[in-house]
Amino acid sequence: MEFRKLFEPITLHNVEIKNRLVMPSMGLLYSTDYTFNPRYRAFYRERAQGGVGLMTIGPASIDTVGSVPFMVGLHDDRFVEPLKEFIDELHRETDVKVAVQLLHMGRYAFSFLTGQQAMAPSPIPSKLTGETPREMTRDDIEAVKNGYALAATRAKEAGFDLIEVLACTGYLITQFLSPLTNKRQDDYGGSFENRMRFGLEVIREVRKAVGPDTAVGVRVAGNDFMEGGNTNREAALFSAEAEKAGVDAVNVTGGWHETNIPQLTSNVPPGGFLYLARGIKENVNVPVFASNRLGDPVVAEKALRAGTCDMICWGRPLLTDPELPRKVKEGRLDEIVPCISCNQGCFDSVFAGQPVTCILNPRAGYEHALQVEQADTRKKILVAGGGPGGMEFALTAAERGHHVILFEKESRLGGQVNLASAPPGKAEFQKLVDSMATRMKNRGVDVRLNTPLTPETAAREKPDAVVVASGARPLSIDVPGAGKPHVVEAWDVLSEKVWDIGRNVVVVGGSATGCETAHYIASMDIPDPATYSFLMFHNAEDPEFATSLLHTPARRVTVIDMVPRLANNVGRTARWSLMKSLRLLHVDLRPKTRLIEIRDDSVEVETDKGEASIPADMVVMAVGVASENRLVKELEETGMKVITIGDAKAPRRITEAVREGFQEALKI
């Protein structure tokens, strides 16, 4: 495909932007005191140099009660000069335009971080913080509006090309907009007209503060996705009024942090929320940005061609690959490092209070400290294992100029990633393997499939070092009946080595692997999304009946584990979606349940209520893994230099394996 629309210029108010690509604001947690430090500078500079048209810094604070010190500060004059210096540099060195997003968290603010009780339109507890905010007084409302105006004035002084007001994701302006969080009896509550009042007054104050020549935008929730909350209909009405109040662009995203509708996980179809932007574009005359799951440049180009939106937001895609716009423009699609929507390094980190990084980009957030430089001496390095850790090492070492030979005993690369990509909604993980494989080929890595590395092979090759990234192997447990023929490994189910799946399946082990395997099995005979869409489009079935097909698997699947909380090793942003899917598929989830015995047609278990029997004509074991590192000792005995990484060193997540492969490759 020729990417014409993506690289067509556009003008927002009086700001000329070279292409239709926007990097939206992302909470990065790179500061602890609001300062725009070298870590932020290096992160944003690399994205600016990568070819994005409009880059948004922030979110930025407008006061201290509605923010956290982990974000960029704009609530005080002392924050202006560092930002001005940086923006002036970007304007001199690149042709990127730079926006800032102004935020007040409202009831989402944590008092232990601010030292103040959070405030909101009404004193309704926050599910995010577990705290109850105080109801804002009229003086509070005026103070916050003034805070926005002062922050906008500072932003203009710093040289930002566009100033964006955040009115989405469950933060303060959204809290005023929603009937779920706004129970006020004054002219800021009640009717939707009244609930819009605060947000529109903020926009007017910002417009007044920066004058007619500075571009102003608003980021809205195209649908709150909260039961009883605002929908795309209300979002369009608010956006139309925001245009009248002075905004020059509307940036459309999805629901609140509290929603039970997946927004950003890999099970969301690419471009699945474009209709939200379309619903708003039909009601405004200013450019509209679309967000969420648009990282595939083909999907993005088609959205622009269809007229659904005017600009495309690439947040996580630019976190993963800062050079994504340039690569697309130059036709280097095979060099793209794809975002796989795993959320492990980004959103999971944010919710854990940790700085943002990326599963596929170990430099994300460390641009100021980590550089890939040519090695002083070219070395010959053997890598045992083609999982993510081994591939990342090979990629980085080859980029530094080393001669790398990678040995993989299986017929394809990827290791456990191939298993992770099998369950419904996880196909994006395969992009990780495909991208790494292509980039290794481009960098001249000698990949040898169906070829395990042995001490004899290593001796013949005479390497300077051997990297052992041989992964892990499934553990087994010693219970009566564990050797019966209907007892299989989860890995064998996910890899389709076992395909004759029983009708009553018990999965032993409630970690990520066990729960994902249960999801995979329960989904085997239900209609896929394309089939369901076909039936609905042609009115082939009653909607209620068709929907019931999605939630009624033929198999009875049960997950048991002794732990009190299943899927506890799944990241926060993905776990709730996985657990919701399991419940919709009527998977029987049994924590605090110990396996006693496996019989021919059942498993015997023990719970705090006593012993019980569960029908089972297949038992799937997912009880953990152990490092597969026998090669390490064998090689060390020959005197070779051996580096152990990934699961071969200790079982871990993909993020840690990739980072370890990268860091070790920098040392050699």
C-alpha cells in the first residue's frame, strides 16, 4: 500500500503539521518532582527525530492537588524555562510541532502522593484509589479554572504549538460530565447542559489566556464505556460545544480507567474504536484525531482515506519504535518494531508506580543512558535458543558488528511466545517473532533452525562467547494418576501437539499459562468475531441467540489451583480482561483448591469445604516451569565463556528476557 494520506500535511488553526501522525500524551513517570529532566528530554527528542508530525508532552500539572509529582509540571513559573529551552531546540533541529496536555485528576488523585484530599464534583469514592474525594466548592471550581489558565499561559510562554485540555479517561472534567460522578444540585450538575459547564468554562479560560493565535485542543472520551455514563452521543454534543468555546481540534479516545470494556489490550480489533472518532467528526468542523489500536500503518492509512478522522494517534507504537513514521514513509516496513498491545512495560508499569518502558524496546525510557554503539573488536558469538531473549541478544550484538550464529532446536523461532500467541486475542504476539526474525535476517544473523547447539558444535565453531538462552521446560507434580494417558501438558495443547480435546477438561494451575490455556480450550467451538459479524450484518440470526453462541462453549472447563487469586502473574491491565473472558465462557474458576488424585474420568480435589470430585476426561497440567540450562554446565566445563540469559537463567516475563538480552549484548 502507498501511504499517501498518512504523510499529507494538515493545518490546525495556524499550526502547519507535516503529516497526519500524532504522538498523544502518555504518563511516563520519568520524574519524581515534576521536573522536565534529561530522561524526558532524551525520550521526546528521539520521537521527534523519528518523523512524527505532532508530539504531545504531558500530561502536565495545573496544580498540586490534582496531579502527581511523576508528571511534567506546569503549575509554577519555574517549570517554564527548561521546557522552553527544549522546545526551542526541537524547533531548530526538527520540523515536529509540539503540544502539551493539561490535566487535573480529580478523584483519581492519590492523597498519599499529593498530601491533600482529592476533590471532585461530588464525594463519590474512586475505584482507582479507594479514596473518597471532597466535593468541590465554588471557590475550588474558580481556583481550578484559574489553574488551567495559568498553566496554559506558561505553556504558551514555553513555546508549545498546541495546548490540549484533557477531558477524558475518568479525570476531573469527565467527572463533571458524567452523571455517575456528578450529583451536584447547582448549575454544574443535573442536566447534561449543566454537567458540560465546567469543562467548557475551562476551555474558554484557556482560550482567553493564550489568545486567538495559539492552537487549543481537547481530548475527549468517545464513549465512557461506563454503565449509565456518557456515550458517543454525549461526547459528540460536548465536542460541538467545545468547538464553539474555542478548540481547534478534538482528540478522541475511549473509556475510563474503570471501564470493563477492553480498550488497549491485544484482543481489541485493530481500529475497533474508529467509530467513536467518526461519531464526533460528523458533529464538528475542526480536525478530529482517532486513537487506540491504530499502530498498523495500513489500518491507519485506510482510516484517513475513509474520512473517519483527520489524524492518527500513535502512542504505544512510538514507545516501541520511535522511528516508525520515518520507516513507513521510506517503505522500510520490514524494519518496524511493532507494538503488540501487551501493556506489560507501559500501562502495567504506570499502575505499579514504575517508569514506563517497553517489552520490545529496552531503550524506551533509557534513551539518556543506553546507546547501541559499534564494538571495538568484532567477535564470533553463538546463541543457543531462539526465544525473545536470544533473538534480542542476536539482534543487538549483530547491530554492534559481531558475527552471530543462532541455534534453535525447533523448526521455528519464538520459544514460548508461540504458545502465548495461541489463545484468543493474543495473535499480536506473533508479530514479535516475525519482526525479530526479519530484523535478524536484515542484520546478517546466521539462524539455524532444527539445530540444537551442542558442546561438540560449539567446539568446532570456536566462538569468542556462547549465549545460552535455552528457555524453560514444564514442571510436573507427583500426584496419583499423573501418568495417565489423558493427562497432557498445557504447552502441548497450545502448540497443537494435542488436538483431541475432551469435553470435561480440568486445567491444573491457575497462573497465566493455565488461565490462557483454559481460555483457548473454551473458545475452540464458539463463532469467531468474523462469523458473528457476518451473522449480524445479514440479520441471519436473532441477536440474542447469536450472542449466546459466543458465551456457550460445548466443553466444560475448570481451572484449579491452591493459590487464593488466579492469574496473579498477569499484568493488571490484561488480567481483568482475561478473567472477564473466562467468566463469559462459563469457565469454572476454583482457587484455594488442591489436587489430590487424577482418576480415569475425574479429579479429586480438596478445598476448605472438604474433598470434592470434578468430572474430567482430560487433565491439562500448567503447574509452572523450570530453567532449561543443562548446556551451561557442559560448556563451562570446556572453558568457554558462557552468558546465560532469559528463562535459562531463571523463569521470567518476556520483558525481562528481552531487556537482559539487550543489556548483555551491549557488554560484549
